[in-house]
Amino acid sequence: MLGLVIAEILIGRFPQSTEGELAPRFNALVRKETCAEVARQIDLGKALIMSRGESQAGGRDKDAILGDACEALIAAIYSDGGLSAAEAFIKRYWTPRLDAVEVPPRDPKTMLQEALQSRGIAPPEYTLRERCGPDHAPVFTIALVVNGEDRSHGTAGSKRAAEQNAAEEYLRQEGLL
């Protein structure tokens, strides 16, 4: 539902843009972190039912949990009130975020892939090197591999964020950021 509404908004707002130009903006608006921002804005974490352990571990403020809860809320709004109700909710909370993005955002992984491609180098690989911490608060270390060689590492509470950190570190090492 979120993707549909955001796609329609972007196409309406940027009718001359290509798919490649719209994709980074679309991805920034529908990603879990953006959903988590909206969940925080509406204080959705307070309404979540979770175990005491998860709650004590900060579950009410974790991007993964809040992002999923926000997506579930959109689905519930759609189920209860239909497309117009879901669209109204999405427009209310996502339009300010759309307006705040002046240029299409480029995440480090995308920037890295484009930089390597422009140099004729194969896309990077991201390899899990370590997972530690308790199940409710894992920490992942990801290696960024270019041409079979470990080039940088990233650590974060999700694999995706660790990959982004590894890509950002590599871009800094190469003077591309």
C-alpha cells in the first residue's frame, strides 16, 4: 500500500523524471527507517504489545519493530477504511518527508555500486563476518568484498545498516565521499 501511494505521488510530482531518477527517492520514502520515523512521530511504540524483555531492551524504539508496526498500521487502515483512508494517512505523514528531500538521495551502497560500475569493476559482495549479542539486540559485522578482497567492514544492529556502513567506509577510503 505504501509503495503504491508513494509511487503515485512521485509520478504526479515529477512527471518528466525517469524511473532511475525516481527510484532513489522512492526507496528513501518506503524504507524501514522512514516508516520507523513516522511510527515515532505518532508515538506508535507505546501501543505495541511486546514481551517485558523486548521492551526493556528498547524494542519500542527499534527501527525494525517500529517500521514493521507502521506498515501493519497502514494495512489495518486500508483494511478498515479502504484506499482513501490509507492514502490520507500516508500523504499526511510522508508528504513533509518528500518535500524535505531536495535532490534524490543516494545511499552509500548505491553510490558504491555506481562508482565500481563506472570503473568496469564487478559489483561488491557483502559477507556476514560476525553476529554477536543477544537475540533481542544482535550486532552484525559485514565485510565488503571487491574483486575477492575484503576492503572494509561495517557494524550495526541490522545487516542492512552494517552493509551501508561498510559501503560508506569504503567510499571514504577511496575518497569518493
